[in-house]
Amino acid sequence: MTSVPSPSLAPPAVPEAAVAKARRQLPVRSVVVALAGLFLLLVLVATAFPSLLASGDPSATDPAGALAAPGAHHWFGTDQLGRDVFDRVVHGTRYSLAIGAAATGVGMGAAVVWGLAAALLGRFGDAVLMRAADALLALPGLLLALMVILITGKGVVGTTFAVAVGVAPGFARVVRSQALVVRRSGYVDAAVGLGVPRPLVVVRHIVPNTVGPLLVLATLTLGAAISTGAALSYLGLGAQPPTPEWGAMLTEGQGYLDQAWWIALFPGLLLVGTVLAVTVVGRYAQGRDERRSVS
Amino acid sequence: MHPRRTVRTAALLLPLVVAAAGCSLGGGDDDTSKPGAGAAPRSGGSLTYATDQEPDCWDPHVSAQDVTSFVQRPVFDSLVYQTPDGTLEPWLASSWTIGDGGKTYTFSLRKDVTFTDGTRFDAAAVKANFDHITAKATQSQYAAGILGPYVSTTVVDPYTVKVSFSRPYGPFLQAASTTYLGIASPKTLTAGADKLCAGTDSVGTGPFIASTYVRGQQRVYRRNPAYKWAPKDAAQSGPARLDSVTIRFVPEPATRVGMLNSRQVDAAGALPANQQTAVARNSSLTVLSKADPGAVDSFYLNTKSPLFSDIRVRQAFQRSIDLDALVKSVFLGTGKRAWGLLAPTTPDGYDAALDNSWPVDRTLAGKLLDEAGWTGRDAQGYRTKNGKRLTVRAPVYGQATVFSQAVQGDLKKAGIQLDLEASTDAAEVSGKLDKGQYDVVETGWASTNPDILSQFYLSTNTSVGGGHNFSHVADPQVDSWLKAAQAATEPADRAADYAKVQQWAIQQAVVVPMYVENSSVGVAKNVKGLRMSVSAWPEFYGAWVEGK
Amino acid sequence: MRRPPALLRYAATRLASAVLVVWAAATVAFLVLQLVPGDPVKAIVGSHALVDADQRAQIRHQYGLDQPLIVQYLHQLGRLARGQLGDSYQLQQPVKDVLADQLGPTATLALWASLTAVAIAVVVTLLTTGRARWPRRVAQVTELVVVSTPAFWLGILLLTVFSFKLGWFPVSDTGDPRSLVLPVLTLALPIAAVLAPVLREGLLGALDQPFTLTARARGLAEHRVRSHHALRHAALPALTLAGWFTGTLLGGAVVVENVFARPGIGRVTLQAVGDRDLPVVQGVVALSAVVFVVVAALVDLAAVVVDPRLRRETGVAAA
């Protein structure tokens, strides 16, 4: 990425890359990284095996024990229907993280096809695909997400696609420029010169060398994706109750801030914590990646 | 805990308040001018009210939204006034006669009324309004509908007007009392749909004049100094006491309640149940609440669905829900468990015989399900039959309510899975309803007319035809009871027929009535004279603010 | 104005690509909204059964929905070219009027938020690029936490503490300028938290550059070196964030206007999505694209002002 805005009308920058750049220069201490890593590990365990951490049923109601404060029996208290907030937060990890991860994955997958096609299909294809990316980049991510939800309807699946659509065009531009660099590199020339069939060159050389560097960027995007997913839930368009998604739980708990702060506080902390941890780890990985490529 | 929804929603699941009459329920109060108010009414001052919804279209003749009728009530008067307890009395019409066996209504109009743009109110103005409502170009989504078998309006003399119907139409007087049939200045009716809908050209004869409006923010109302035609039941006559009223549109419940608690507004509507107790605890605030009469919020069981065509399964479903506990925990004492289809406040319709007649009984429910073949259990504890889980499909428009989630949790204990299929796609939801692809539909319909039962149980009122017979009831006996009730002239006879229908519905387990809903408004204690109208919205006419 | 032909050529290319982006955004929106399931007429009248088949047909005709898709598309483009956006399904008014009404509050909010974000970022940068390490550490951690906090949650927290508990600021817009403070902060803080590190990196880089040494050698005070020379250099990478910045402001407006009960484009957008009011959604898309294009042009102009090296390249004689 150049540090000077190009005079063309192409969007001034790929936002993710710029944001990532902004984020990565903090010299991350290994202790912090270790803590973040540990936290993420817990989050991953909660995603894969929620029952290991919280044995209760996240949707079991208990009207008599509603709005109980945090204590020995209910670590994070209970909500307005007497559901255990700890159980719900742990089981909710699955939805919040999955929406973020799946959206990033889907967005990246689409971007790889999109960017590669632009880089390899010749001038006309490149122009059409990149103008389309420009058009989408010209729109706020949240507006795109809202449009997607008009089509898919509310819910976990709709939210995933909505967030993915916001991620894809920026990535597509990065993939394209990366692919152009790789295509002009010596080993691709060599492979073509050796008579390796074109499709095989694409699959064997161009794809891996293009996608590799993206993975780090993806980690950094994951945080933003989780956040956007939660925002959609907050607007009432994402995961629907009683799904214990963090954003949806925040919304439900918001009405009880006066009487039962714990309903909204814990999913909020988990949300911020996860995004924070993902960002710290992602930036650490990126720093390593760059040091490796420099040396 | 329903937020008030638009009628677009209503058409699907929760039909709006057609009309309401009622009394206060449990702890609530519906009038801040009750004894103890002390000081004498004060003229002047202003009041700010926060509400959750904002009308899309402000023309009550066009809009089907509940909120439109509320925000335009201060501006538009009607021919007839319905008092908070449901009595109909003269307003812009000083009297009326019903002729031709109920097919014509002749109104004598007040002669001292002028619109706030200076136009005289007369028979021609009334005709212009009814013509506007029924004109094709108006594309009325609701007002034309409640005119029923309307034929025409004739000006008999300058202050006498006759409205004719093609068949006897009893509900007309009540309809004429709603804001939907409010009388607007004939001059504005030709302004064009966009201006009327934008809310910038609302001119009526009401106690307040529509002033500045900023979409997404607020509308301001100024006092109409010439007002002297209030209905008799109003607490006063002459101009309104408040100089101005401001209605703010605040969609976030937490923000709305926060504004009330920090006294940034004087009153706030659509209070979530959990906040009502908190607001009531605040020594400078009080809660006005009023039960909605009409068909209570209920599960209508689809008797044609594969699951619920078996009456044993229906009965098991009906007896598996611990409504007493659920209503208590969700509504925190602000709602009441229902036993019959019609709320206790519905005139000539409530059937007390049903009270306590079908308490929760999971043992009985279990026995019935065993008999019906649902004997297996899967890993999550749900009952199964031939490997298939006992799942009850419930299409939901928008977001599932806290109450239905609570029911979902409760049914799980009985091994029944309630699948709340939430969707924002109105077409998808109405498609499911039209095709009968559901097991239950949750809905209610506030109304003062017990004939609301016909909407749900007359065999011809299917969802495809625009009715609400979600249970697919097609029983000649039920039809004949309903028709007899409509024709009956004696209230007691009507009540007897409606009671038969309600008892039949419970015995056949085609319905599970759940709770009687309250509309609640949080009000600062220095606001006096604010009262809940028949349709459970606050009336600003008699209100004043102490020491401000 | 040394080389008008180059300038003209530049302006023409810019205009052409600007039109291209707006056209592409409108086309994408048109195509995407075709995929919205269900009958648009049902979205217009609701599913209310009091509307008969005749009336439905009339509505279909009124909105041109009985035309072939390509005709609808061309109509849409034709309207757009004339600055028209069609009629809203729900509000029964021209979309243009609706958006024009709502643009003011959102623009005010966005403008103040931008200024605040830039001001915070600049101040934080200047304060944290000194010798001492710890202010930088504190700033970096704070920035990270703010970036990781969803905007809506930040808004709710600010609202609960400063409006409901302390009563310092009123919630919704009453003409009181204080009502702008919390929504502006909610929008500005996350942006400042992204902007500050970029500025800091640029400034630290600039302080190592020869021109800084020259300026110092000329005897300029350190704060002048920083604010006049180095910061100007550091602004360039920050300018590349402008596109992201604009999108965040518009997207953030949806959340902030809802939480703070403010009027504006974001509020209208959310209501339009809820009501499936497609013409309004299309209008908002067109508006966003235009805003984006204009901001991109302004940013390029700003870059030229900030960096003299770019002037020759573009032929724009600025500053």
C-alpha cells in the first residue's frame, strides 16, 4: 500500500489493511500475548465443548429464581427468566465467535475467487470486478449488511452473510494486488517456462502464495466481524432470542441495567475481551510474519 | 410485554386495538386526577411525552398503524366519543338516530364548531371526509375497512348528515368514535396524499393544533384557544389546559425509561413490564396502566396440522403450560393470567364460568401424549414418536416475545419443543399462515366488541380470505352461535351465545388463552389530569403540570 | 493554474470515475434488492386484507412494478441522473424529500464527530510521541480497548453514566447543543482510536526525516517542528483512512441515532429496512455513494495541499 493517496478515484485505501497497520505497531509484550492466547483458548474450548465449562442448560428457565445476583450458585447471576447468565454466556460463545469466524471465512473465500479472477481474467474482467469492488467499498459496511439481511431475513445465517459481504470487497482488492505480484514473480515464470499447465500453476503457486499473507489479515478482521455481528443483533436483526448470542443478550439485558446489571455486563465483557484478545494475537502473528519476511 | 406493533404486523398476528374499553387492573391507575391530586388545575405549561413508535403515514384515513390514531387524536375529533369505560356519547354530533333496521345512521351536528384553519364544520365536511376515506385513490388501509358495508353519505341539511349501509351494521357508532374516522378540514383533504401522510397538513377541530414536526425526533402540538366542544365525559370544557404538548419518538426502551427517570420527559409510554416496578419505586413517578379488552393473547392451535389434528395432543399442549407462574414472572404483577378468550373487561362477552376450569396438569398431559403415541424420549428430553421429535411450529413476525420464550422453556419440561420461527419477512410469515404451515399462532386483538370472536371462529374467516381463523375451525354449530349473537338484540342473549363459543373452544382445545395485557405509561407525579382513553392511550386534553 | 489542460484532463477523469462508482453502486443495489423475497405490493400495503385485488394492481402500476425489470432499471437510472429517487413505499413521499429532510442532523453529527476524532487523535499523538515511553503505552492500550468495544455498547454506557445518572447531558435533540456531546463522542472515540496510532507512526517516522533536522537547525521550537512540519507529513497516511472513516460515520449513525433517539439518515435507513421500503434503501445507497465520491475528491485535494510533491503530478495548483 502506498502512503500517498492515488489520484485515481479508487478508494483511498483498503480499510482493513490500514486499520491493521494502525494496530500492529504496538510492541506487544509476550506476557500480554500469552494472556490473550490463553483467553482465546478458553473461548475456543467454550465454542467446541461448552458443556465442559458450563454444565447447565442455557435455555432452562426458572421463573422463581429470576434476576438473582451473582453468587456461589449462579456465578454470573440469572436473567429475567431465571436462566443462568454464566451458562448462557459460555454457550453463546459458539454463536458470537461462529458468526465472526464464518463471516470472515466466507468473505475471504469469496474475495480469493474474486481477486484471483480479476488478476487473471484480463483487462476487461479486471475492470468489471474491481469497479464492482469499488462500488461496494463506497458503501458503509453496515448498509451493505442491512441490505443482505433484507434478503436473508434475520438470524444467525443472515448475519453471517451480511458481515461477510462487508468483508469481501476489501479483501478482493488485496488478493488481486498480491496475485499480480506473485504472477510476475520469477517462480511463476519458471513454472510456465517448464510447461506446467496454467490451471496447475494457479492452484499450486499463485493461490498459496496469495492466500498465505491474507491469513494474518483475516485474524485482525475477525475482531471487527464479531463486533459487527453483535451490532446487528443489537439492532434486532441478528441472532434472535432465545439464542444466547452476546449481542442479543446485551440488548435483552439493557432494559435491566438498573436492577440487574449482570445480565448485560458479562456478555459485554466477553465480547470486548474476545475482540481484544483476537486483535492482540493477530497483531503478534502479523509482527512475526513481517519479521520473517524481512530477514 | 408486547411493544405496540404496527397493523402490518397486526394483520398477521396481532390485530390492533379496534376499540377498547376497560378498567384498571392490579395496582395500576388510569387517571392522575384521582383524589389526592390536591391542587386546582392550572392552565399553561407544557408536557413532553416519549413514545416508542413513529407513524409512517400520519393520515389516519390511510394508515393502519395503531400509533397514528394516538398521535393524531389531539388534532382530530370524531362524531362520537367513547368514554374510557366504553360508553358512546355525542361529540361533534350532538345526537343520532338509527333507521331502516340498522342500515342508516342520521347525525345532527353541532353548529358551533370550526376547524383550526377557520373552515366551518358542517354536514358537507363530514361527507367530504367519508368520501375521502372510501375513495379508491386514498388507498385506505384501515379506515375504509371499519366502515364495513358502507354505501354513501348524504347531506340532509347543512347540519344533518345520513350515512347508509347495504346491511345492518351495528359496529358503526363505535368505529365512528375512532381517530381513523376523525374529521379533517375539507380544505386539507385535497392537499394530496404526500402532504397528508407527511403530517404537515393535519388540520382538525381538536383541542390541539399540529405544530412543528421533525421526523425521527418529535412533533409539537399547540393549544387550540377556540376549543369549546369537548365531550361531556371529559373532565373539563373549553380549551385544553396545557399550552403545548410534545411527543418524542424514542425507539430504545432503555433510553425512553432513562429519559423518564432523569426527568428529561414528563411521561413515557410502552413501558417494558420489568421497568414498571422500577418506575413505580421512583418516588417522583407513577405508573398509569389499563388492561386491553377484547381477545386476549392466545395460542391458536391449527386443528388441520398433522400434529394438532389429534385432540389428545391439543389437550396435552393446553395443560402443559404453567401460565400462572409464567405470567407472574414475566409481567411481574402487571398482567393477569387469562382463562377465557375474551378479557374480563369486554362488555357482554366475558365468561366467568371458565375461570380455573383448566389448570396446568402435566400428569394428565403426559398420559394423553402416551395415548397418542408420543412415548419416546430423545437425548434432549423431548418426546418422540417413530423417531420424530414432538415439535410445535409457531411462525413469529419480528422478534419472539419474552413471554413466548418463557412458554418455550416451560414446554420443554413437558417434553414438547416449541419452535419459534421468527422472521422479518412479512410475506414469508403470511405465506405460512395462508398455507396453514404451522401448528400454533400467537396473537390477540383488543376490542370492545365481543363479536371479535367471529374473526377467529367463523368458518368463512380463513387466513387466505383475510380473517383470523388460524385454528381452521369449521363447525356448523359454532357458526350458528356466532350468527345468532350478531343478530341478537338483548345483551344477555349475545353473552350467552359467546359463552357457548368460548366453552366449546376450551373443551376442544383449539385455543390456549394466555394473558390479559396492560398498556402502561410512566408519569411524573407533578403531571395531573392525564387519563387513559378507551383504547389505553393517554389523553392530553385534561392534563396539566403542577409548578412548572 | 500552470497547466490547465492537465488539470482539465484530471478533472474529467475524476468526474468520469465518480459517475462510474455511483452508477455501479446504484446497479448493485438494484440487483441486490431484486432478490428480496416476497411481493413488493405486500410490502407497500402490509398484508392487510382490507386492500382488494384492484387496488393491488393499481399500486403495482403506480410504482411501475408491472414493467419488465430492464425498464424498471432504466427508469431508476434515468431518475438518478435527474437527481430523483422515486417515491417511498411507506412514507408516501418522494425519497429525495425524505432524505433531504434527514441529511441535516446526520451531517451535523458526522461533522462534529470527524472534528472531535481528529482533534483527539492529534492531541493524543502530540502528547505520546515524546521521549517518555509510558504515555505511549497507556494510550496504546486505551486505543485497543476502545477499538474493541462495539459502538452501541459505548453509547449505552455513556448514556447511562452521563445522562441518566449524572444528568449532565440531555438525551435526544432538543436544540440544546449539549445533546450533541454524547452521540458525537460515541462516534468519534472509535475513529480517534484508529487514527491516533497511524498519526503516531507517521509522526515518529517524520521526526527521523532530514527535513525535521533542517527545521530544528533553523532554530524552530520543538512544538513548531512537530505541529507544522512533522504532523503535516504524518497526516498523509492518515488521509488514506478517509474512505473507511466516511463509512464508519454513516454506519455508526445507524446505531447512534437509534440509541440516542436522534433524527437522521441512519434512523430512516433502519426503519426502511424494517418496513422493506426498498426505494428508501436505494436512495440511501445512492446518497452514500455520492458522499463517498465527494469525500474521496476532497481527500485528494487535501493531500495535494498537505504534500507539495503531489501538485505537479496532478496539475492542481492548490494552497
